[in-house]
Amino acid sequence: MTDELEAAAAAGDGEAMVALAARLEARARALDAEAREWLQRAAKVGSLDAWHGWVRFAVADGDYGLASSLLLQLELRFPDATPRQWVGVGPYVLGRDLSLDSDGASDLPGAGVFTVITPDGARALKALRPVAEELLSVDERGGIQEHVPPNDVEPLFTPSYVELQRNNQAVQIILDTGGEMTGPMGRTMIAMLVDALAAARVSAHITGDCPDLRPSLFIVSDGD
């Protein structure tokens, strides 16, 4: 049912629009707080999905210490879970404008950057380093380019460069994708990252670019 404020906003009243936006923001904050409370309660009674949700909220808040601490507890709290279940994937792993199931593309800042939050950056780096080079063979359609196409065939786009950066709580994989990431390319890459982390039994949360982490990250050299 439309109330007077909504009706006034719909009729073009600018002040009503501002007031309606403020009310909706307050409602969103209340819902966010309620969702967090229920997720934490569900996590504490044994829901693995809720535990990953708690990690997701911590990462969204920039509280990487809490996220790492929660990830560290996964094996102890969920002994029947498989290593693959220790790896979570955030909803904005491809950027805020490109969902993981999309066939579209994003050219917003941060396209082509993946951040792996983990309680052990050194182990995560060891697991991810080999697969990082393999990501350069993933094309725009999500396939793996294993051979150079004939001269008369236009090659599909693949990343031209990859750089790794890390600290104790994260490994960041920075791909030169020409400033664009497609949904199919991203899905294939994330599946490869999950496989590598699971094979090494590393608990982690994979998300997109985290600009606030950059000052604490250092470029990985050959000796690392």
C-alpha cells in the first residue's frame, strides 16, 4: 500500500524523494543488522553456509582479521566438511555490476582482480602460484586456449599478464584483462582457484578487488 510520502515522491516532490530515500536507507541498515545476527546465530549452531556468510560480511566490512580468524576455525568446527567446502566465494567476486552467473562483461575499475582472504597467506600463495599462470590461457568465453589458432582465425581474448601480491591474510591475483572481465572467463578462473585451494587444503574466501588492502600488500618475487 502506497503511503503519503511514497505518493508525494512518485508525484515529483523532491523533498519527499529525499525523505523516502533516507527511510529506505534506514530500513536497509536494519535489515542488514538483522541478517548478520541470524547468520551468526546459525553459524554458532553448526551451519557451514552461515559461517561463510559471516566471513562474507567481515570481508565486506574490511575486517580481514575477523575473516581470517573465522576461516581458521573451519576445519575444527566442521570436521566432516571437505576441503572444497572450506573455500567460499563472495557475491561481488567479479565486481558489483557483474554477477557470477552472468554472460555479460564488466569494465569497471578492478575488473580482472581476485583477492583470496585466508588465515595463511604463505600457504595460499604456494597453492595459487602455479594456477595463476594457467589463468592466462582462459579466454573470454571461459574456454582454455591450448593452441595458437591458424593465421586466418581471429583468436579469442585472453589475459596478457598476471601479478601476485600478498600479505599474511590475503593473496591478490591481478590479471591484465584489458580492463574488462566477462562472466564466462570469471567463472572458469574462479573454479580453477577453488580447485587449487581445495587441493592444498587451504581455507579461504575469494572476492574481487579490495582497494583498502593494497597498502599492506607486497609484490611477490621469484624468491617468495
